[in-house]
Amino acid sequence: MKMLKRVTMLWVLLAVCFLSGCNLFVGEPITPPPPPASVLQPDPALDTDNISEEPSELNSGAGQGEIVFARDGQLWTVGAAGNERQLTALPAGTVLRSLVLSPSSRYVAFTVASQQVMMLDVSEGQPTAIAETLSGSCDSLVWATDSDSLLYAEAEFDAEGLMVANRIWRVDIASGTPPQVLRETSMTVDPAIYFPGFTFGSDLLAVRRMVANSDDPGSWLLLTPSSGETMILADGYGLWDVSTDQTKVLLFRQSEAMSSDVSLYQGTMPRPPGAIIDIVRISPETTQGVFWSARFAPDAVRIVALQVTQTDQGGIGQAVLLQPDASGVYQVTALAPQPGADDMMIVWHGEDGVVVQRWMPGEAGPSLWLLPLDGSPGQMLAFGEMPLVIGGR
């Protein structure tokens, strides 16, 4: 199962940028994916002294600094000192995907079997369904900067499993009104697929455009939903992250996507938002590997990323910190490296640490680790995946 997550470098990069639920390779029909089996049951042979028993009662809410994550079809939370708690009681066999935390840290949105969008108010611990699709899949969830609305992409399929339409929807959480279509594309008219990425105000968002069944690497656009107007954000670049103050962006060069050396770039977002300017490489020239899933720190200066290197067994991820020295040159520090460990996701835990989804050798599924920023050993918190940090980013 582990090897499936990195079939090629291109798939890794595209899967992180947008979770489309469809196949984008040349010559293959676009078909909805089968629901994946859960891989998060801990192996009975593992040392699970730090993992608590499942609670007899659900615990409402999650506090500042706690980590919300998915395991075995449920949402859980765990603190830096352990003490994991179950938040939801969804039906057995539920498949959770695409967990995203609102900027306010009040809501966690997620999809169920890629067909239903649900939302959990972490202060109350009660999930509610807010949207669904009956003839396709929904994914690529993105919160508005004010946390009042949620965007997602829907792919509609025909009876033969071919995509016939692509839509971007917005759900107004504050008003509770029905979802609104922001953009709709018929595949018979336009073969492009659009996925929301980041929002800028109430009527501006960055979207990823891909052409189905082609070798086109796609492009990132700035879309104004009210007018339908679009503009290129950064020609030839893909977008990893936007700083909290929306003045900086992290990028990768699309021409490098198939290589074993994918550098990390930083650019400036003008105000009002438009085409990205002042793009410079920030990963050191002497540092090899694929930098992906890069995220700004809350201070918009430091950066964490996954540095992927190729081995005989495939790509292996290592969480790293990129931090400028006195001369402004970024230095790379490996965070709590462990031989054979494969880091898969990373999120900031306040200003002083990160939470990493890590697959340890011999384990039946991934576990969550709290890592300090100086490279010293980390702390295993729980078995699970898709970590989100309340109050983090």
C-alpha cells in the first residue's frame, strides 16, 4: 500500500496540489476512484503503550494546540502530551478524505467517500452534512479567508465512468443557504478541469486548471467568480502555499516535475492580487531531492517542507525546516530524522514545532509525530493520518 502513494514524481506533485479524484494521464479515461480501504488499524504486535483505549463516550470539542486527525473512519483529537479522544461516531466503514481546517480553527471540513461534504464544529464536536453529489465525486476543499464559506470541486460522471462536467461550488456556512455554483465546465465544450486552491477576499480565488487526458502540466489562474475573468498567476509554476498575510507564495517549477530535483521557489503577491512577481529559488543549489508540500510558518519567513529522495524502494520523504541565515540564504535542517521513516504530511504546531504524518518501518499504517525545529528526536502521539492543528496552519 505504501508504494502506491508515489507512482511517479508528477503524480506526487499533482496529488498534493489538488485531489481531483480522476486520472489525468494520457490515453486513459477519467473514472471515479474506488473508495480506499482503511489502513490505519494498529498492528497488534506494535508497542501501543502511548495509545489510549477507545473511549466509551464521545468527547466534545478540541482545544488550542490539539491535533485533529482521522483514523478508522472517525475523527480524533490528541494533545502534545497524548490523551487521544474520539470526536465523531460516524457509521462503520466510513471513508474520510480531504480534511481541512478553517482559518478561525472553529470548523473542520471533510468528505465522506468523496461524495458527501461534512463539517465538524470543533467547539461542539457534532458533524453535519452540508453538500453531496450523487453522480460523481467531490474533493479539493478550500476555506474562505474569513471562514464563512467553503469551496469544493465536483466531478460529474456518466454511466460509463467518464467525466462529463466539472464544477466549483461555494457553501455559505454563516447563512446556511444552499451551495452556489461559482464555475461550471462541460467536458464536451472545454476539456479543462478546475480545482480551487486559495481564496483572496470574497470574490477572488486561485484555481488549478488541468486538461484531461493530455500531457499538459496545467496552470494556476486567478479567478474572479462574479465576472468569470481569469489571469495567469505565474507562468510555468505550480503553487504550494500562500502566507497568512497573502503577500508571499511558495512555488515549484512545472518543468522540473518529472525530475529527481524539484526546487522550491518564493514569489511576491502584489496588492491588489495579480500575477506573481519577484520569483526566486530559495532551496540551496547544493541540496538535492524533491521539495514538496511546502508551508509557510505563521511568521511568513520560516518554511517547512517534505524533501523526497529516491531509493531502491521508491521515494522517501523527510520533513525539513528551511530558515534564512544572517545573509538571507536559506539553510535546510532535517527534522527528527529516523532511518527508513517516510514522512507524508506536515503542518505547523504553533511557532516552535511541526506535526508530521510518518510511516515507520514495520508499522501497518502511519502515525503522527510532534517534531521540534532543531532536528532533535520527536514524540510519537497517535496512529492516524491527515493531521490538523487547532490554532496552527
